[in-house]
Amino acid sequence: MELTERFLNYTKFDTQSSEESQSVPSTSKQLKFAEYLKKELENEGLADVELDGKGYIYATLKGNTAKDVPTIGFISHYDTSPDASGEGVNPRIVRNYDGGDIQLSEGIVSSPKKFPELLHHVGEDLIVTDGHTLLGADDKAGIAEIMQAVCYLRDHPEIEHGDVRVAFNPDEEIGMGAHHFDVEKFGCRWGYTIDGGDIGELEYENFNAASAKINIRGVSVHPGYAKGKMVNASRLAAEFATAMPAGETPEATTGYEGFYHLIGIKSETEKATLSYIIRDHDRRKFENRKAFIAGLVDSMNAKYGEGTFSADIRDQYYNMKEMIEPNMHVIDIVTEAMAECDVPAKVQPIRGGTDGAQLSFKGLPCPNIFAGGVNFHGPYEFVSIQVMRKAMEVIIKICELTAKKTL
């Protein structure tokens, strides 16, 4: 099967995950695709194919060399974002993109005026949506590239390689992708998530991340007789939000700058909840951000009475850089592989998270490599076929270089 056909087949499956669910995986429809992938791995002749009870898929391409080569792994997630529908995806290939507007459907246009990254792919073949769903290149492009790479290695025994492990997991988009990943079973010295964006992206720095829920307890009284009695939780929620640093939000920051992101408010007179995420690449600044919120809660309680405000602050993941830096050969191999595939490496921090961050702290150093998708999580998502092929070539070259080096 050819790479493009493989990816288009994958987009037919609705694998949207859900933040509201407590099950693993968070949606049962993800398992339909997991079963499909399991059968595909078996049909392609991989060994040790397993789909566990939580939807994690593992398989092995056996090595073809007598040399002692480290076992390495490649990982992608198969869920798609809750931010946009993944049902009834209707992909289309725009051949030899000319740099102009792309009519996705009636009244829906993907334009380089709004999405200038399109201009980086003039002359390439782009897979786009019909403007009503996301595409799912995040991260079905990564799965297709890994599958195509191991099939290529299987069919080209002249390329020496050690055992190559692959894994596909659910629920990455809701921050749960690595929670039930069995690193010991995976059995790799190191791995790579194929889950990055445009060509050349290589990431081994990510945000430190926490969630914060601010709960406010009010007192509801008839408004006509409320003086000195009512505590309006909705108004206090607005006051708390206004007290947060106005210039430290996602829309006001870039690069290594951290932020507080108010993702939702639920409020009425008697009770209110503000939901934040806290992000910073610098661990010290990250801890200071959590302390700031806790301090603001204390000051609000001093003003309105103890117990009016409470905070539930929970760490989510940490910056993988501290786990990768002692293992920089993992990065050196990728940059060399990219150079040999004529792909300029773009080493940059992730303004977000990745399964690789959690896996790195579980003992599997795991940077993130480009998969080719652009404009994730919405109907303007697209992927270049040529970039997908380059990602596949880089995976193959990593396996080849790992076998050549003494590590």
C-alpha cells in the first residue's frame, strides 16, 4: 500500500477523544481504529503485535543484522482533537498547489492571506478537508509514515537495522496518551514520537504544565434583600480573572514565554469555577506561576472570608529537556538523518505538550519529530504528501544510522 492511500484510509475513522470521559480510551470509537491497525500490522508481517485492554498497540519489526544494535521505537497517537469534528472526514488532494486560495467548500476558503504557511508548500500536493471537519493528520500522518517506513525496511533487507518497535496510542489530545503506556513492555533504549508539525521540526523542549481549578463559594439571597448578605460567586469569578496578569496569556506570548490560560468559567450566584492551564518552559518560573495563583486565592479569602476561594492545582507534565540532555546522541542521530534526507532541521521548543515528555520521565528518552500536518485541530488543517514522504525517509534513516553507530 502506498503512503497516501494508507493515510486516506485512516482518515475514514472517527477517533475523537473526550475530556469529559473517565474511560480508557476515552471514547469507544477509538478502539475500532485500533482493531484496524492491529490487523494491518499483522497483515504487514510485523511480530509481537498486541492490542492491550486500554487501546495501546505494540509491534516489532525484527532486526536483520548480527550486530548488537539498540532497540529503538517510533510512536504516534490515533485519537483526534475534541476541538473539531472528526466524523465524516472528506479529504481532497490539491495537486501542484499554485499558492492561491483553496476552495474547501461553498463559502469556506483556505487562503495564504490568513494561513501564510501554505506558501511554504507551493508546487506540492496538499491533502485538505472540505471545511467541515479536521483532517486528522495530527496524528494519523505520523502513523502512516511509521507504517510505511517499517514496510520499506522489511522490503529492503540491504538496509541493516536492529529491532524496531512501533506503538500507537489513544487519548494524546486530552493529555492522557502516555499515562498507560507500558515503557517496560516497549523495551526500547529510546524512542521518537512522530507527532510534530511542518517539515524539519525537531522538538525536545516543551512546557512544564499544570491545571488549576479555582472554586468559589457564594451565598444566594433574593437580590432585593441582599445587602450585607449576598456573596455573588459570578462577580467574584470576574474579579479573580481580572486580577490575573493581562499580558501573560496565550494570545500575548510566544517562544519561551509562559502563560496562564483561562479555558472556561462556570458560574452562578451560589458557586463558580474558573479553569486554568499554567505553562512555562522554565521550571522555576513554572513553580512561581503556581505559587502566584495560590497567593491570589489567599488574598481573595482575606478579603471575602476564609473558604470563599479554594484552588486545586495539579501538575500534568514537565519539560523533557532535562531528560533528553543527558542522552543527546538521540538528537544527534535525528539531525544527521535529516541532513542525509535533505531536510533542514528546525530545533524549537514546543509551545504545548507531547506524549514524549511524559515518556521521557518514565525512562524512555523520546523527542518529537515532524509528521507534516499544519493548522491542527480545525477545518483548515492540511498535510503535504511530499513532506509525509520526507518524514518516512527520516524514520528509515534513523534506523539505518542507529545500526551503523556504536552506542
